[in-house]
Amino acid sequence: MIAQITLQDGALFFTIGLFALCLFAYLYLAVRERTLAWRLSSHALFHCKKCGLVISVRPLQAQPRQCPRCGGRPVPYRSVSASNPNR
């Protein structure tokens, strides 16, 4: 005896499979985004006074001593002295 799939059964299997594929893709992207996303709040931003390079530093790392590009002194990004060139 050969099992025959009717049109209604085939449409049901296709719909369930498509739903499962969408669910798998959503879960994969959610996990990938959570593991690869850069969290702004967990990094400190510094701004080089000489060349203007913005440097991000992890929270447990010490303040960078010099700019990797020009060797200038980095200051916190949103400080008054970094945003006001007259000081």
C-alpha cells in the first residue's frame, strides 16, 4: 500500500515547515545579535586632542595612555575640553 498525500495535507505540511523555518531564523538572528552586538554603555569613549580619533575602551581596561594613531593624549569624549577647541 502506497501512502498518498492529498493537496490539503501537503499544504498543511508546507505551512508548518515554513512556520518552523521562520521561527528558526528568528531565534538564530536573536542569539546572533545578542552575542555580536556592541553595547555602547559597556565601553568608555575617548577623543584624541591632536588628531580627533575616537577610541573605545572596555570597562575593565585602564584609560588609554596615548592615541594609537598619533601618540596624542586622549580625553573623555564628552568632556568640555574635548568639545571646546578654545580651552
